[in-house]
Amino acid sequence: MYQNFAILSFVLLCYAFIAGKLEKGPISGPIVFLTLGFLFGPFVFKALNIHIEREGYLVLAEVALALVLFSDASKTNLRVLNHNLKFPVRLLLIGLPLTILAGIVLGKAIFKELSWVELALLSTALAPTDAALGQPVVSDKRVPSKIREALNVESGLNDGICVPIVLLLFTLHTLSADAQVTFSYTLQLFVQQIGIGAVTGFGIGALGSILVTFALDRRWIQTSWKPVLIVMLALLSFFLAQSLDGSGFIASFAGGLGFGMFYKNNKEPLLEGAEGNSKILAGLVWILFGVTIAGFIFQHLTLPRVLYALASLTIIRILPVLLSLIGSRINLYERIFIAWFGPRGLASIVFGFMIMEEHLPHGETLSVTIGLTILLSVFAHGFSATPMARYFSKS
């Protein structure tokens, strides 16, 4: 056990030394962590021997995603977002449903054996984009601010929107043949998940910003506690919304927006602690992905699973997004840039584990395809982020 922790600590420490230099190039943190996890794992050097329960890995991924969503939302430039709100609205209300629909239709052509519910679960699990994997693009100042804010808001909200869809599909799977899901039930589920999440998160973020300002002005908060304030607000937003049967991911992003909107002082000293913790947790998630999941994926590859994973990262994502941006006042390269940068990561990992818990008839096909898509996305979007962002400075 101690050897495992020593290796994990060593890997994270070494990466911290060179992160600033490394992330200016095409190699992202998830690429490094996933690769090292696979190499140190049981399929190559056998140095890491980790057995983690699904529930423990799921919670780790959820917490990491909650911190990323809250801190990214806190940094959102609300003035820029307000002027360009139409872009994330198009991506969420047009692009996201079309992406899920395209995934179902193409999936039926590739996987003859999967039911419509299983295809919908697969497509929905791979529809959300990942805020952490997209961070190199969102934080790159060479990318126009309207594009960065659109991608940030999309990745912050689409996973929360997909949660009630996944839960509804689970309900459809467990119903008997003559049972029906009513429109009122569906509407109630969406309102409950999204509404409770948004209200809870925004309220905690707004109230938290007022209390933090009040306490800091009176010097009640010790310096050592400042780095964890954002962390605790993010975790409170996520876990309280989840306990109230709302979407914790919507709550995390809404909480960050609320905090950023009402906190008028310099946020950077407070956000550094949350960002540091989120990077550690995300690093652990990717290392464990390499140790426990990557090898399993390679052992269960089939042509249909590879084809769907490739399609999910390309036409299933790109065509719906391009359709959603018809009529928008941005050039062709900006549209292609937005359409391509839909990385799959923490949110899809969470949905993948939720699907595994359901013990579906073709659960292995779903889990391997989701895992393979995430694996390909880490490398494809990681290597392409810097070169594609650099193009903006040349145009």
C-alpha cells in the first residue's frame, strides 16, 4: 500500500516541477498521468498494484470535476459572456440534443445488438465535454474570449443537463414492457435535477462570496485557511445539491458563477488553492484510469467499438455543432475549432461507472466504448490544443 502512495506522490511531485514548461507545448497533464499510470500498472512494469472500488473511483472523479467546474465558472468573464451568450445557448440547446441523436442513429448502424435505451445511454454518456481536458484551450489568451467563454460554459453545463437524461434512461430500462414514462415525470425529473442544482449552487456561491468578503475585511480568516475556502464552497455546492436530488455538476458551475458575480476583490489568491487541489485529484483520476482501465480496454477492443469511438470524437460531435452555429457571426475556422474541441473526460468517466452499476445486457460494450473514446480524446485533444490555438495568433 505504501509503495503505491509513494509512486503516486512521486509522479505528481515530478509533474508539478515541470508543469509550467510542459503545458506550453502539445503534451497535457492527462496525457502524462494516463501514460505513466498504464506503464506503472499491472500490464507493463507492475509497480502499481491498486484495487479501488467503483464507488471510490466514482466519488474521486465527481469531486475532481466539481472543483474544476466551480473554479472555472468563478473566472468566467460575465461581461464577455453576456455579449456572446448566444454561442453557449446554441451549443447546449441545439448542438447537445443533436449530438445525442446522432450518436443513437449512428450507433444503431454500428451496434446491431444494442437496444435503443443502451444506445441512448452510450450517446448521452459521451455527449458532455470535459472542463479539465479543455482547460488548455479555455485558458489560452490567443483564443478569442468569446470562443473560450462559449466552450467553458458548454463544458460547465452539458454534463449537468445530461444527468437527468441518464437517470430517465435508467428508469426506462427497469420498467416492465407495459409501463410508461409520462411527460410530467420527465419534466419533473429535468426541473428537479437542473432547477435544484442551479438554485442551490448559485445560492451557496453568492452567499459564500458575501461571507468571505465580510470575514476577510475583518481579518477573521487565517492565511492558512484561505486556499481551502473555494474548495469547501465547491464541495458544499456539489454534495448539498446531490443530497437534495439535484445535479451536483450544475450546482458546482452555478456556484462558481454566483461567487464570481458577487465577489468584487481579487479572486486569484482564493482560486489558486481550488485549482491546485483539482489538479491533484484530476491527476489521480487519470493515473488510476491508466492503471486499472486502459489495459482492460485494450484487451476488449473490437472493430465496432473502435469505429464508434472514432465517430464520437468526429462526426457525431462536429456535425451537430456546426449545424447549431449556422447563422452565427464567426468565421469558418472558429466554428471548426468549437466543433472539434469537445474533449471527453471526467464527466464521461462518471457516467460510465453509473452505467456499469446498472448491469445492462451489453454493459461491457458500453463501458469499453466509453473508455476507449475517453482514451483517444485525451491524446487527440491534448496534442491538438496548442497548435490549433496558435493559429489564432497568425490569423
